[in-house]
Amino acid sequence: MNQLMRFSRLHGDSKVAPFVAILVLVTLLASMGNLLMPQDSVFYVSTYTITLLGKYLCYAMLALAVDVIWGYCGILSLGHGAFFALGGYAMGMYLMRQIGDRGVYGNPELPDFMVFLNWSELPWFWQGMDQFWFAMLMVLLVPGILAFVFGWLAFRSRVTGVYLSIMTQALTYALMLAFFRNEMGFGGNNGLTDFKDIVGFDLQADSTRVTLFAITALMLAVILVVSHKILQSRMGKVIVAIRDGESRARFIGYRTERFKVWLFVYSALIAGVAGALYVPQVGIINPGEFSPLNSIEMVIWVAVGGRGTLIGAIVGALLVNYAKTKFTAIMPDGWLFALGALFVFVTLYLPQGLMGLYKKMMDKRKNTTDGGSGPDDVLSAPVQSSAKGGDV
Amino acid sequence: MKLKSIAAGVALSLGASVISISAMAAETIKVGVLHSLSGTMAISETTLKDTVLMMVEEQNKKGGLLGKQLEAVVVDPASNWPLFAEKTRELLTKEEVDVIFGCWTSVSRKSALPVLEELNGLMFYPVQYEGEESSKNVFYTGAAPNQQAIPAVDYLANDLEVERWVLAGTDYVYPRTTNKILEAYLKSKGVAAEDIMINYTPFGHSDWQSIVSDIKKFGGEGKKTAVVSTINGDANVPFYKELGNQGISSEDIPVVAFSVGEEELSGLDTKPLVGHLAAWNYFQSVENDANTAFIKKWKAYTSEERVTNDPMEATYIGFNMWANAVTKAGTTDVDAVEQAMIGQETPNLTGGVAVMNKNHHLSKPVLIGEIQDNGQFEVVWETEGVVAGDAWSDFLPGSKNLVSDWTAPTKCGNYNTESKECIAAK
Amino acid sequence: MSTLTDVREVMRRDQVWSFLKDEQPQVDVSHDVILYVEGLNLSFDGFKALNDLNLYVNDGELRCLIGANGAGKTTLMDVITGKTTPDSGTVYFGQSLNLLQHDEAAIAQLGIGRKFQKPTVFEAHSVFDNLELSLKQQKTVMPMLLARLTPTELDRIDEVLNVIGLKEQRFMQAGALSHGQKQWLEIGMLLVAEPRLLLIDEPVAGMTAQETERTAELLTSLAGERTVIVVEHDMEFVRSIARTVTVLHQGTVLAEGTMDQVQNNPDVIEVYLGEAP
Amino acid sequence: MRRLFAILCCYVAASMVSVQAQEPVALTGDIQAAAMPETTPEKAPETVTSDSVETLLTKLTAVKLSKALPVLEKLETQGGAALLPMFKSMLAGDLYYIKSSKAVIAVVKADGKLTGRTVLGNQDLGVIEKKQIKKIRVNNKLRVFLRQAIARLQIGAPDAELRLLAVKTLLNSLNSDTVEILNSARASESDEDVRNMIDLALALHQSASPSSETRYAVVAVLADSLEKEARNKLAEIAEQDSDKKVRLAAAKALKKINERIEFYDFIDQLFFGLSLGSVLLLAAIGLAITFGVMGVINMAHGEMIMLGAYTTYVVQLMMPNAIEYSLWVAIPLAFVVSGLVGVMIERGVIRHLHGRPLETLLATFGISLILQQLVRSVFSPLNRQVASPEWLSGSLEINPVLSLTLNRLYILAFALLVFGLLLIILRKTSLGLNVRAVSQNRDMAKAMGIKTGWVDAMTFGLGSGIAGIAGVALSQLTNVGPNLGQAYIIDSFMVVVFGGVGNLWGTLVAAFSLGIANKFLEPVTGAVLASIFVLVFIILFIQKRPKGLFPQKGRAAE
């Protein structure tokens, strides 16, 4: 029956495949619904819906990034919005350059905001951003390097638990302040907007929007599978081991900080990509994305869906954001109440989120005693480890 | 669990599409309201939402437009800039509104703009802003810099013999542009560079000690000095408090503000501020029948202690003009209304007539008011006649030879008078 | 030119980058002594945890450390495994390896395994995974990412599973094990890594009588090919396994020798056994 | 530390003066002006032909704002000292006229009622209805004139303070007849300072004289004054005086003065830093307890501050006629309110998340969202108006270039006071003992029969309560709105972490050093960059010393 246990655990992890299948299916349906169906058909999916879904998927990707480090390695980052936004800005800069002389001033070199703040020439960090490949490289490099430097410093000097969380928050806060400055040359509070087209395709065309949406879905699927593979690998086991007993892991010979840095960077890259896909779909990027509130909201998506399960993160992101869209429409003032209550409720009564609940139900149905306690231990494990972190 | 979420996803997409169909059948004229009801901007924007609702209600009492009732569709962009784009799309495609009244901050407008132009919507923007924009799909009923900043500076220079200038602002696009314009303007008036001090602070800046003492020093060097403040919202309270405490009275160094209206003052003990100035196109204290009637209606619609302010007047004017334009055009079709709008005249609340110009900006009077200890403004100066709003400032190198003219044959928001071509058309 | 060669060096396909790689020098036990601890001093704000402590352990011996609480047993282990650095003194592994220059991970890689007082295993992992992670292997990111379970490793794990008697529970959540079983698992995790030196802190705490017996057998069987240092309070247990016993008191070595010698040592009787006849 | 108390003492002295302060402080913001209304106006000399004054006054009620100036000028010449009270109340914006009789009266608002007195002869007219009267408007131009007129009329005032102020005001409106007044005043002047001030004025006037000797003498007089007029005049002379000797002398004097000014500027900066530090300290100190001692991350800490600020607002609503004392009521009340909310949070949520800091962080963040929205729904999203008591407004003028704002001084002192009290509580009281016991070894404490649950609740309540008190202080500096807390939460955490968790002194040092650093950076880098630099510095610092400036040592910390 232990064999059975193991089997069920494997099974529990390998639900990624069907999920990906469903994801792809929905994407296809939605895309066709928008492109092929006539406006008045019941199956017509409005462009509004497409962009909305696209946005949700970006958030899902972001949630995945947070979950990878928080759920599996116990590193609670309250600054992932920073990586998201940086990726977004890299993409935004590319899109700005694509506008070329179609800006309101018709200046071929400078974006509009530079013209009316009469900048004489393009700042160095805007150079090369007109090349798609270069911009994409930056989408990965900028968040990646930031994550590497920050992570390397922090993990090497064994900053853990809440300290790390607060530091990450300070990081994104500092970046927000910085990007609000107009001298920075990122458009200040207005950020970057009024994009025209991407690699030659008109951003306003439905086909482009659908394609972007599809690409997002595809990326999500790919990242999901890759992350799954990584976490299934022996390295993944080390990661979880670090979460549950960092010092033990050290004493059997693992340089835990390296694993953490590696994972932190990986997670930052995902966030960056999410940001890059987010910008052309919502059509604007501004310093607001850096605000600590956003970053902490991502965490709650993960918490709701169930940390430590990749699918849980995605589900959480989709549900919470869908709820947000609906909720704010019905009673705007209520939303913060709801969100706040969600935070409290989930942490108090649903520490493992919906996926945890689901697992429990499954295990109950199988009424395998070990199975019953098994997941609880898995799930309560990060808690204890983080507690250790907190006391240090 | 996943299945559920997928179901949700599908439901979402289908649900959305269903709604978008049902919307077509509606036999009303839909008025979209795109103002933040939550988040940081809710403070200012909820007022405008109420204003629009009030206007709609009133219009319906008069029997609506073209024999149809008006129906307000309110959405909440929650002070989240990307949401402004999303909600605009929602209003235009799902709700299929005929007109949108909305936005406060520049960034929210910039965010909504591409969607408006893509889907050829129509929006009225009721807040004073930095200019440097003119879209076919937007009517700007707030003040452009030349309808607020420049007259204010003239007043200070001529009536108060101010010779040194502190341009203090929050670090975002409106103050940046306004100050750029003012700087150029002042220099053109022969003010020396060392007599201009420019200072930017972050949003919600609360510790003004050093800056105020710098201003004090700057003002202590003989020449009469004034502060031109484009400081935004929250940061004003601590700023004025610090001024008061460091003993800078309005006689020593008057401060003229462009973002401080009745609403902002209501959150502030105005005793220390008496005598400081603000420049607007409207003050609640202006005495004439139209205004008193409007204030009465407003208080009745909301509550006694509520005040009126300039963006509300802008909304009022915008709404009436739109109503007239629709009646004139006999349809709510955007292109028709857009053309009908140009040249529209409606009485404003300060006893004059507001005219919509070819560049989608209004002609309005400019008033300068002194803050009173009751939280109101006392008008101390106003322009003879009205000032026409300028889409493109003549004092910025980038835009001095740009004009906007939406009438045939030009039909262009950024027409370059030098190269004789419409940049947008390129 | 040199830069070019550097670049080539960096680009070499046959090895991972040096900063990802752990150097693994061999332990030199030519003088038959595997651990030199000399003149260790360590104090936590005023309180002297270690006081000029000297200790030599021969290769392959089984050494018992006893001493009252606060005698410095655990602190000594902390120092040896690199958890805490002493104020002064030296710790050599074999002739050449200065342990004070290495961190926990490196020391573990050198072949020093440690079992904690409170059993610490990776609760979220199955027993099998716990052992798999503890295998002697390239414990850096890339290799771990690509590693696949090889038959030899599988055999090794099975072997250890037999030794620690958890074959039945191999796929069970480590968190779900009993206290005793966790103790065993932790010992297993040390064994599977094939260490040269094992530091074992109170192995039989919370074990049943026969579990204790098996532990004793295991430890004695280990001695010889490996060096084992055991810290234990249970005198019976110590007597059952001990060849050489070292008594610590207030951070210094009080006495050293066979159980009988130690027991007859007047100082020891006074300060330690005296309290627990 | 010690110099702080020094400042404290000198503020006490200053406040003695400022306590009697009335509206003018709010208007002019300087202490000397404050004393004005206290002085009983002199009786009108019989010579005045009061009827012509009467007509002028009625004229004043009719005339347009822009045309009012000449009328006032006439009034001054006609009425002279008799009109002092009228000018004063006009300057204060308290001058009205009765619609029916067009009689000009000064209106005083006392506990909600308007009482009027005639401006001439100043008889009491008793309570007056708002609708009977209309305000006589003033604008900046008129205020400037009034200020100077009052000064001219007050040259002979009995109070030296007043005379000094009078002369000062005249400095920037010197002409032959003011100089005449001054000359005559000089003769009879007894007070040292006033005489010097008059000399300065006369010197300023003489600086135009043709003889270079006089100008040289003038420079000598100006040299030892810090008044900005003197400085500007010196600069002018150094620039363009015909006589080289005079120019050099002026330049030399100017250099001296500037050196002195630089020194005072430095002190100013330091004071700004300290005051910012005190704000940080107030905001962070509560956190230092909940986070430092209990190890609980309270993201709702900012909202505790906010609650304190709103309590102040409510208190002022309750006692609109006793704003002066409102703060003394608000402080304990804020402590109680925030404290209770804190206890509720601890009992309701945090208790269940014990030893799970990250979860606590999330939960309390949720609570902060709820509290914010709650305040929004209850008090509206608009900022609320919290008035500053007079004794908190204005500044303590040490010399013409250095003046310390009173509210900052008070808050600085207050912050240190709170800090001191807290230390005592933790050191001396049984609660403090229990708290430290629990924080060091919870289980042991439990074993020794300490009700850890109760201690936790109390500790958290204490921390939150202090946050509430901080809110009262902040309500005097910044907006009272739903976002008040947000603005301070990150800074507070930075301070605590930087200072070293669980170490109150660390928090103190951290707060002040960050405050000062920030203020000395600001002139160089600008406000935004300054705060960014400080943040980045802390981030890096924590990498180097994860346990902050003053880490807890020993095994306990491991």
C-alpha cells in the first residue's frame, strides 16, 4: 500500500499534463471564437474578453514565479512586482521605439515625453531598444541580473524569512520612487504608452491581440512544464529540502545559497517574461506596477490557489483576478474589504489554499491514514522552516 | 478545482460575448462614466462621477435627448492606470456607450486614449492639464496651461510686482510641463535665470522643512518673491502647514496654486493660508444666478457640506455642450457629434459663455482667488473676456509650431505650421 | 592572448564552472590521527563555552564524549562542522585540512557527517528521497538538475535502508515517521554519504530498549572503516559501546581513557559521575 | 541626546511667550507679533475729528477692493493711533460692518458666538448674528499696508517687543518720513535691541548718502546684523559703491556674515534631521516592540498610526471650542483606541499564527487593507482637517536666520518622552519583566506560570497604542487620510531592521541617523533620490550585518 502511496503522490504531481491540455484547448477556442465567429454569434469572443484573458494569464505566470520560490523554497518575496515591471519596461521601451516618427511631435528619434521635456538626445540605456532581439534580451537580463545581485548578497549573508521579505519590499519601493522621477528617462508617472505596433504587426488589430494572447498561453504552458520538470528533478528535491531544513541541507553538503540564488533568478526571469507579455496587451507600463501593494497581492493569489503546487498558483491568480474584475464592477468600495478578508481567511483557515483543500478531500476519499497526514506535513513544513528563518 | 477554474474561464468568455450582444438592443443613450471610485484618486474623482450622474438625472427630467432617456454606465478603474484602458474598451465594446465622461490624471487619459482612437469613442476630459495633446476623440474642458498658469504669473508680476519665482511641483508630467512653459515664458519676459528656482518633490511628500526654508532664503534676497505651486493633492497640506510655521505669510511670499481647489481646502485648516492664491476658471464663491442654482442643486443632490470646484464646472460645461451637439447633430454618432461640438456655446458658471474651439479646447475666463479662512476663495483678479485654450504651448521648442484644427480641410490634431503637414497623417 | 585562454578555460565543455564546483581534497591520515582539535576557545558574551580544549581522535576509532549539560559537547561539534567559528584555536581534519577555513557544506563534502540532538530530516520528502539527497555526489546546481537515479545509487540506498531497517517505510513521508524511526533515518542519511568521520549527538534519545541495542551494534560495526564520535548521556549505552571515553567539563577535557579509567578518575567522580552514581 | 534636552528647555521658555498667541501667529507666524492683541489699545487722542474718520469708515464699507488702499491711507493720517485696533482686526480678517447701519465693527468669535465691538472707542456690542453683518475684504496689498501702518503707529508702544517688531517691519519701507518717525523714536528709546534696530534702519537709509565716510560708517553698522535687509544692502554696496574702500569693507563684512549664516544653516539642517528622525522614531517605536520583542510582523502598524490620527480628528470634533487642549485628550484616547484594536488583532488573528511570521505578515496586511477601507467608508476618502493648537504653530526665532518651528520642537521632545516612558515600562514594570521573559524564552516563561497569552496581548496592545500616539503627533504634520499609515510602514520597518530587532536603543539611533542622513542628502540630491539612497543603503547594510546595528548577541539570538 506504500507503493500505492508513492503512486498517488506521483499522480498528484503529474496533473500538469491534463491542465496544459485544457489550457491549450481554451486558448484555441477563445482565439477561434474571436477570429472566425461573426460578431453576433453566440460563440463570438469579444476582443475585450481576449485581452482580459491575456492579462489574467500574465498574472498567472507571475503567480507561478512567486510560487516557485515561496511555495517550494520558502522564500517569500514581496518584491516580485519589481521584476515584472522591469520586464514590462524593457518591452515598453521597444514598443516606444517602434512608434518612430508617428509620435505627436513626429520626432523620429525621441519618444514624445522626451520631446516636451525637451531632452536633446536619447539616453544611453535606450540605445538598441529598437531591436526586438535586444529588447527581448533585456527582458531577461535586467530582472535576471537584479535578482542575481540581490539574491547573491542576501542569501550569502543568510538573510532569511521576514527580513528577506521586508528587504524585497524595500527594493521594489525604492525602484518605484526611482521610476517616478522624470529625470530617469522612463516617462515618470505617465510611464510608457500609446504603442503602435510590435515587430511590424498593428497592436490594435484583433489578429495581433489574439496572437499575443495565444503566445502568452503558450509561454505559460511551457514555463509550467519546465518548472514542473525542474522541481521533479533531484534539484527540485534539494529546493524543498532547503525549505524544510536549510541547516540540515548544509550539513549534508549543499551550498544552499547557490540553489536559492539560482531559483530566485529563475523566478525573476519568469516574472520578467510575464511583464513583457503584459505590456503590449494592456497598452501601458508605469511605475505603479512597482508599488509594494501589487507585489503583496501576487502573494495572496498564490496563497489562495495553494502554494507549493504550480497549478494552485495559476488557479489562484485566475480566480482572484476574475473575482476582482467582477467585484469592483458590483461594489467598488467593497473590494478592499473582500481582499483583506481573503488574506486573513486564507492564512488562518486555508493555509494550503484551494489545492490543499482539494488534496485533503482526495485523500479522505482514499481514506489512507498516512495519506491523510502526509499532505498536512508537506504543507505545514514551510511554515515551520519559515518560523526558524524568522527567529534568526 | 482546475476544471472549475476552466469553467470559470469559459463562462467568462462566453458570458462576456453574450452581454455584448444583448447590449445592442437597448433603446437608451448610454453615458459612460470613467472615474476612479476606489484607490488614491477616488478622493477627487468620485465628486465628478456624482456630477455626471446629477447632470444625467436632470437631462432626463427635461425629457432626455432625441426623445431617448439617458442611461449612465458607471465603471471603476480603481486608480489603476492600465485599468483605464481596459474599462474604456469595456464601455465602448461591451456597453457600447455613446459618450464617456472621465479621467482625472494625465496618465489615466494617456492610458485610455489609444483605445478611444482605435474604437472611435468620444470622451470629455474635465481637468486642468499640461496640454501638448489634441485627439479627435477627446474634448478637453479643463484648463490648458495658458488658461491657468500664464495668467496667474501675469497677475503676480503686474499686480504684486513679483520679480523672483519659485516653481515648486510634484514630480509628474503636469508640473514638469507647466513649469517648462512658465520658465520659458518668464525668461521671455526678461526674468534672469538666477531669479527662477525650480523644485520637484515626490507624490505625497510630507517633510517640507528643507524646501520651505530654501524658499525662505531664496525669498530673503531683496526682490519680491512668489511661489508658483503645482504641488499635487496630498502633499499640499504639510506644505502649507510648514509655510505657516516657518512664518512665511502670504504678504511675504504669496503662493499661487493650480491644483488646490475648494475640495482640497476642505481637508485643511485654512487659517494659516489666508491670502495665498489659486488660479482656476471657476470658484464656488463666484456670485451669479447660474452658479448659485448649480450649488443649490449639488448640495441637494449630495449633502450640505459638499463644495463645488473647477473640474465640476468643466464637467457641467462639457455635458451641456455634448447635449446641445447631439441635438444639433440629431444623432449620437461620434463623427457627427464631434463636428457639431466645434463652435458650441454654453453659459459657464462664472457668468460668461464657454466656446468650444477647433482644437477641442474651451475658451474660458481665468480667475485668481485668495484663500479665505472659511475654506473658500475670494476672487481678486480676473481676465477681461475669455482665454482660448491652447493645445500646443508656444513656449516649448517641441510644440511651438504645432496647431490643432479639427475642422475641414485640416482635420488634424498636430498640424505643423512650418512644414505645412499633419504629423498624424504621416 | 591570456584573456583568450581564460575565455577558453571558462568555455571548457568537459567541466562545470569552478564557482559551481566543489573541490574535494583527500584526507591525509598518514599519522593515523584523523581529527586534531587544539586550544579551542569560544565564549558567548562572557560565558566560556569552550576553554582551551584539546582533542585528538584516531582514524577508525569510536570515541564517546560525555559531560554535564553546558560542558561544551554540542558547541564542540558546532565548531568541527563549521556552524560556529571559535575565538581562537585550530581544528585539523587529517594532516592538512584546516576545517576552520571551510563552511558547513564544504566540511560535509570532506566527509564529516553530523547527526543532531533533535532528529532533523526533510519532512516533506519520502524516506527514499531523504537518502537520495544525502548520497555522495556532486552537490551543486547543474549536476543536481541533470542527475538521474543510477542503479549503483539505488543499491546503495537499499543497502542503507536495510541497515536502518526502514525498507518497509521507504516511500513514506519522513514527517510521518515515529521519533525513533526519524533518528534512524538521520543516521541513514549520514551513512549513505559514506563519511570518514561521523559526529553523532545523542543517538538513542527516545529509543526503545532494542532500538538502542541495534544502534549500539550499528555504531560499533561502523567503527574501523569510519571514525565515530558519539555524544551520549545514557551511561549504559556508553559503556556498551565505548572503547575510549572523553569527559568534558566547562569547555575543557577533564579526563580521557577507557570507561573504567574514567570512572575511577577522582575529578570525574567529583564533578560528573558523583552527581549520578 | 543632551543637546536635545537643551533645545527642549529653550522651547519651554519660548512657549511661555507663545502660549498667549492668538490669530496673528497663524497669519504672520512669528512670536513677537503674537503679543499684539494682548496690549490694550491706547485711548484716542481728543484732537481727532472723529466724524471725518466715520465717513471714511463708511466709505470703506462701500469701496471696491482695488480702491480700498487710498481710503486706508487717509484713515491712517486722520485717525492715527485711535485706529490701531481697527487696523489689527482688519489685518486679522475680523473687520465687519453691520449691513443696516454700515457701522464698522470688529467681530470676535468666542465659543461659537460672534461678539462685536465698535472700532472707535471699542464698546462691546454683545452677541451678533452672522447675517446682520458683512465682512470687509482684505487682500495681500492691503495686508502689507496694514502691517506697516500698524508698525508706524506702534513705534511708541509701551512694549519693547512691539516697538522692535514695528521697526523691523519698517526696514523694507524706508522713506524720508518713516526715517523722521524713527529719528524721533530713537531719541526716546530706552530698549537696547530696539535702538540697535533703529540704528540699522537709519544706517540702511543713509547708505545712499553722498559722503563715503558716512557710507563707511553704515557698513560698520550693517556688519554686525543678520537681518536680510542689511545683508542685501551690503551686497549692493560691495557691488556698486563708488568708493573702493567702502566696497572692500562691505565685501569683508558680507563674508563674515555669510560665514555666520553657514554655521546657522548647518544647525538648521541638523534640526531638520532630528525632527525627521523624531517622526521616524515615533512611527517605528511601536513596531520595535511588536516586531522586535514579539517577533511579530505587523503590516497593520501603519493603520494603527492612522487610527491615532483619526482619533485626534474625532476629539477635535467633540470639543470644537477647546482645540488648545484637544491634543491632551487625544493622546491618551489614541493610545486606548489603537491599543484596543491591537489587542483585538492579536487575540483574533496573530495568536493563531504563532511562530509563523510569514503568515502573520500576510494576515496583518489583510487587516491593514480592511482598516483602511473601513476608515474610507466611515470618514470618507477625503483628508480630514485637524487644526493645530496655537501653541503648536509658529516658530522659535533664535536670530533672523535661524528659527526652529515649534511643532517640530514639541514633537521631537514628545518622541523622546515616549521613548523614555517605554524604556521605563520595559525595565521597571512587571509587565516589562514578563514581556522580556517571554521574548527571551517563551516555553520557560510559560513553565514559570507567566500567562504568555496575556503578555502577548498586552505587548501588542502597547506597541499598537504607541503607534496611536504617533498618529496624534503626525496629525499635526501631515494629512489625516486613509493612506496616512501606508506612507510610514516601510520606513518604520527600515528603522527597526536597521537599528537591530529587539533593541530599543538601536531603534532610537537608527531613526535619528536615518533622519539626519536624509536631510543632509536632500539639498545635494533632492528629496526623492535622498530617500532612495537611504533605502538602498539599508538594503546593502542588512546584507553586511543581517542583524542590524545593535544585534542581540549570544545563544539566545542563534
